[in-house]
Amino acid sequence: MARNKFSSGTLFLMDGMEYVIIRKEKQDIIVDLIQYKQRKTYSMFELEVAFYEERLTFKDTGERANKIKMDLEFTEDEETEINMKLEVLHPVIKGYFHKIKLDDYLKTLKDEKNIVVSKASFYNWKKLWEQYGDARYLLKRKPGPNKRRTLGEVIESLERIMGEKLYTGEEIRYRDIHRMYKGGINKINETRDEDDKAIIRSVQTIWRIVKEKRDYYRQQAAREGAVAAKLERDGSKPMVEKPPRPLERVELDWTPIDLFMVDPKTLERKKAWLVYAIDVFSGNPLGFYITFDAPDSFAIRQCLLHCFLPKVYLKKLYPDVINEWTAYGIPKELVIDNASSNNSYNIEEICENFGIDLLFPEVAAGHKKGTVERGQKTFNDIVHTLKGTTFSNMYKRKMYDSKGKACITLQAFYYIAHIIFVDLISHNWSHSRIGGTPHQIWERAFAEDPSLIKELPFTKKEIKLALCGGSKKRKIQSEGVILSETWFWSEELMQLKNKMKQEGDEDLEVLVRFDFADVKKVYVQNPYDYSYIEAEIDPNRVNEYEKHYDLEPSLPIPYQQIKAICLSEGRKRREFDDTHIIQAIENIQSVVEQQDKDKRRGYTQTLQEEASIIEGLALGTYDYTMLGAPEEPETFHYVGQLTEDELKVRRGNKAKVTIEPKETKNGQESTVVGTPKVNVEQMEIVHNDAQRRQDNDDDLPTYETSMLA
């Protein structure tokens, strides 16, 4: 087979268009579309797919490809010719041609193998082998027809097939077109005599005819739309008038991010959306917003909020960002996609309030906001280097396990997005503009034109309340207001709560507004004067998020993040097996019932159990070493509470006895006495005294202090 390479200078035809390869950059091929003089970039895999689908062919500059044998069935003479030429080219094929002397080599062939070859023939064969790498191309060319002889019925059949299948927008392979053509010819031949049957042309012949006869613009229009087909045919046209200064024209659009991240709702791996706004004059990113939900008017408002506010938080929150981000302000003209989510009264009202001209390009006119679309592609090209990337399509991904490699959370990706927009885009050289990086073009414009002023609202709170997308109804409680099991509190909020209670409105729900991108602070509407009160997030809750969910307290906390944690905790509670709780409650009820029965019997069972415990302690469980050995352990025994009369009796039994009475809560004295043994009569006195106390209240058991021997 011929050996063609995707290398510099190679010509090829793809989808009827002629390309020349300029250079190769890793896995990307930079080509020029010769007819329209446009430069494009294709991945190696895209070109390989086009070749596999027979949409791409290499151009044969030697014009031999159409005249060689397609199969390997050679005649005896052809085999002899090929084998001889391969024998002659053996040093070239094996790679040691540079080590031989050609004159000596040709003389050896003549003397030893009787092969006579001139130097000119050798170099011609060498050139053919190096160009094609295929032995079939070494055969002598037979003169072919100067003009393709194709019957009219073949053209007619192919035109009918192309009209039915090629302009519908669906994929169809050229080999399938050949099969349809062959089926049509077979039907025609069924009604003809043997001598009058039509010849079925080869796949290559039919392919060339289709490429010559098809309407490529019509085919592209059915596939990609009339606007895209016209752009492909006529080329990209510049805008009628380029914006003369920053913030004159801002384009806003959204795109899926080619990366699997941790979904804050389910904590599963999922792709998010990037809502992105860019200044057309400088190419400087103006603001962005990331969401896992389908972009809507709330997402656009969040992006505009980021555009309008200065990025002074950058070094504090994201210290790894090397450069500064100075782009912000209110644009004069905003171009957004003509989608139903955008074309809403909400967005139009916001733009009208801020004096912004809102423009909607016609449907499928994406090239009319090409600045932001190129910016989105640049962003995703950088994302393709991260773990968990999905690449731009499944063919590029191949066997890469995107979900298995995914490890980036939403909060962490906000950090990464700031690095991309500032260091890799804003402060990187702009190839589409003259004058430096987007940051340099932006700053130079403001330095040269003093009339340019970055406009700001009166307060940050004012612009946040106007544009932030979060809105919920909540009751004010003692802990504050709650969003996704997270409390927000402030002293001013508690004052409003007390006032509402005094007015009898404690059950009234109030409006809570918050920034989807950061819920460290929320705004609660005062129902009496419609002002807004600030409330801070519970710091204890944030500490728990940091401990259990690796949330970074110093960074902004997206609302989707705490909502995800709330859902995760709820899922854990639902999955927790708490069936043992029923058994525990039944066990408690069993004890209560036993005690109720024992009460009716005079607590005989309880007293028996207590006596058994005391007996066990007296017989063997007491250990002096656990309490520390006293000086004379055999003389110390705890005898409970004794009266003065009982102590006098003990003094008579032992002369040297020390008594240190200590008043107790019951007015009695707890005494530790030294005695060699316990008198039986005194034990009976103590027992009788305990019996008298029990007789006074039959319903309650008496728990006396045990005597240990």
C-alpha cells in the first residue's frame, strides 16, 4: 500500500475540499484550506476517522494511484518484474543504502545475478519506493483512458441517490452509496439481455463521481445549517465596525465544560456549564459563572454580577493567581444567544435599568458572537489537561476513564477557573489582536483615553440585590434563617424577629436573597420598610463542612455546595439502619413493666437483687489495693451512719478509737471508726432502724449503705 504521512507539505482531499498540511503540533495538524485560504486545526484522530470513513484521500502528486492494480493478483511477468525491482532496491528498503557505493553495487548485480540496471532507473525506482512504499507502484504504467467513460445511466442513478440520501443531514458512508448504486444497476440488468447489461463500476469510481457531482453547500446546509454552510463557503467576514474602546461591546454565551466534577447535588461525577462574558475590543475576560443546572436567566444575572464588580478579592482568596484581573464594568452593548432562556422579560428589564443595549443575533448565527465562542474553546482546550476531562468528543477520549479520574470539586474548580482566565488568557499573548495581551490592550485604552471610566453602583449590596439569583421564603427563628440546613444569623435579624413577634407577625415568611456563587452572607428583606438585613453563615456549621466535606472556609462557598452537603446528609440518614431503636424502646418498656409489677409486690424483687449485690461485694469483690492501702487496713471498716449511743457502745469495746463526725445533708453524721470487728448487736440495731424507716413509707424502697466485712 502507499505510505502517506500527515507531515508538512502533504496534500489531501477531505469532503471534496483540498488541504495542505502546514505543520504538526503534537496530536494536532495545522492545515490550509487551499480554495478559501483559511487555516484550520484538526486532531490526528479526526483525520484518521475521516480516512476510515473514506472521506479523506491523499493527493497523488505522481499521478500513479489511479493506474495501479487494486488487487495483488499479478501475472507471471508482473511478479518477475516486481521481484527483480525489489531485489535491486534491497539496500533502500532495508535502510543501508548510504553505506554502499552505487557503481560497485550495480556491477555486483550484473556479475552475480545477471541484473542489468542503469543508475537513472535505480534512482527512479528508489524515488517511487520512498514516495509510495508499495511494490505495485514499481510496475510499468499502462496508458489509461484520457477521460473517464461513464454511462449516462450511472450518473442518473447517482444523482437520484444523492438527492434522496446526501442532502438530508444524516450521516451516510460513500460505500453505502455504492451499494445503493449497485442495487439499482442489478435491477436494471434483470430486464436486459446478457450482452446489454450495464457494468458495475468500482467503489473508487463511484466515489470520485459523487465528489464531482454533489452540491457540497447543500450537503453542509442540511447538516450544520445555512449560516454555518455559508460561513464555510464564503469564509469568515469581519464585523462591519470594530468596537473602538473597552466595554463598548460585550458578548455572553455558555458552553458545557469538558470536565467531570463533583456534582454538588448528588456528589456524583457530572459535567457543569460555563457562562462566560468577554470584552470584544480587548479580548479580556469580563466575568463568568459556573453551574450544574441548565443555564437560565438566573445564571446570566450571576455572570453579569461578576462582570460589574471589581475583582479585588483575587489575591486574598486565590493567592496562587500570579497576575491581576482589572477588567470590570457595565457594558454599553450586550450580545447574547437568541435562546428562550435569554429572551425573557427578566434580562431585558435588567439591561434597561442599567442602560445596556441588548442584542440578539438571528438564530444559528453563532459566528456573530465569535469572540466569546473562541474564548470558550480556549478555556476548554486548557481544561483538557485536567484530571477527569471528557475531551471535546468521544473519539478523542478513547479509553480514558473520565469519571474514574475525576477528583475536582466545584469550589476547587472556581480556583482553577480564576487561574485560567487571569494567567492563561488575560495575561497571555493574543494572536487575534495586535497590541499585546488582552490585559495590556485593556489597560492601554484606559490610559490613553481619560474619558473612559469604570462605572460602579452606589454600593456592592445594591448591585448584588439587583442581580443575585438566589431567592427563598423563610421564617425567622431563634437561630436565624435556614437554607439547606445551614443557619444565618445577625443581631439586626434578631431585632427584626422580636419586632415581628410584637406585631403578631412571627409566622410571616420573609424574602431571603443570596448570591449563588457565595453564600457566606445572605440578605433578609424587612417586611415593614422593604430594606434588606445582612445575616452571616453559622461558623460552627462551616467548621463541620471543613471537617467532613473538605470545604475550604477561606474561599467563597457556592450555594450548590451546601445544598449538596444537605442532600448527602439526608441520604445518609435515610440509608442508616435504625431498626434497633424499636428494640431499644421495647426493652425500656419491659423494664418499666417489671418495675410496675415489683411496686405492687412491695419491691421484693428489687430488695432481693440489692441484697445479692451487697452479699457479693461482702464476700469477695472488695479490693484494698484499688483504693490504696491504709496504715492499718484491718482496723478500718465502713459501718454506715451511726448514732451517738451506738458510738459510745463501740468506745467501750475499744479504748483507742478516734471518731470524726461529719454532718451530712440529712442532719446525721457519717463516721469512720477504728474497730477490730463488728458487734452482732450493733448490726441488729442498724437493721431495726432501717426497718422502721421502711415502715413509714411502704411505697418506696429503702437503700441502706452496705456493711462490708
